[in-house]
Amino acid sequence: MNPPAGTLAPTYFTELYASDPDPWRFASSPYEHAKYEATLASLPRGTYAEALEIGCSIGVMTRRLAGRCARLTAIDVAESALDAARARCADLPHIRFACGAVPSDWPEGVFDLILLSEVVYYLDRDDIAVLVERIRAALRPGGDLVLVHWTGETHYPLSGDAAAEAVIGLGADMLDIRHQDRAPLYRLDVLRRREAAPASPIIPRA
């Protein structure tokens, strides 16, 4: 099967969840749980004031991530998945959920952590370019961007490696690689937004 030429439509995900409420076995897969632990262990800071999780699905990772955040915004394209995430995290009022298709839909706010786990390879290269500009506007200087992607064969617009490298390449003028790890089935990239350069002092003419 040839991969699709463009970004996957929201209906791809809504139909998938309509047929199976947990199509990737987020709640039960040993692979997913090991990946969650590795992702949390990779975070450079113990806590974050404002975090954004793109593609939260049914909220399994959301609940874990919430313990490291004062406030967490979680977005997904499928309302039925969000219903499950809201129920899973009902006792955590510092999580805000939103429905939308990234990069065209983007929550308001400025964040010191953005997590993109198993998401970017659903986008084509044009939309990844838009995504990087969204990140540029939303990630605080000194903030962390975490990418996690399956590295096996996909039927999506890009492979996990191609998706991660596209973000890293397009964001090279603002993001420094802080940590990279490659497990047997996924890669994990932690990048940090460069601090704003201090303004040059104005030296009066003599």
C-alpha cells in the first residue's frame, strides 16, 4: 500500500475510534507503557508551569504527564477519544481539553513544554512546516519540545524518522537538540528553544 500523499483527514481518526475505542491499545500495550515511562524520564525538568500535549487520544499519557505540570492543555482530533480522556482525568482539574486538527487548529497559550508523541507522521511536509511555525509562536524561550515516534513501517505520509527529522531541520534556527534516544521500536528527541538573545546595549555617541 502506498502512503497517502497528504495529511490524514480528521475522519480517519474519528472512524477509527468509532470502530475501536482504543485502536492503538494505549491502555494495555507494554510498548506504550514503556514508551510513556521513557518519555517522562527524558523530560529535562521536574515540573512545567504550562504544558501542551498534541494528540492526547484517550488520555493515558495525559494522566501521567499531568503529574509533572501545573497546567496541561491536551488536544485531539477525535471527540470520542477526548470523552474518554476527560473521564480518565476527571479528578485532575488542571487539565484543559480541546478538540482540533493540528496544525490548522491550535490552542491559545504559551507553553514551556510541548509533547508530540506519535503525531507528526500523520502530516505531510507542508503541514509540518506550518506546525513548526505554530511551535515557534507557542514555545517559550528555554522551553522543551519532545518528539516521540514509532520507527517501524507506517502507512502514513511519512515515517517516524522522516517526521522527526523534518521538525528538527525546520526548527534548527530556534531549537537545540538536548537529548536523543533510539529504542528498538521508537525514537525520542528532546529539543530546547533557545533563550532570546539579550538586546545590544545602545552606546551613545561621544
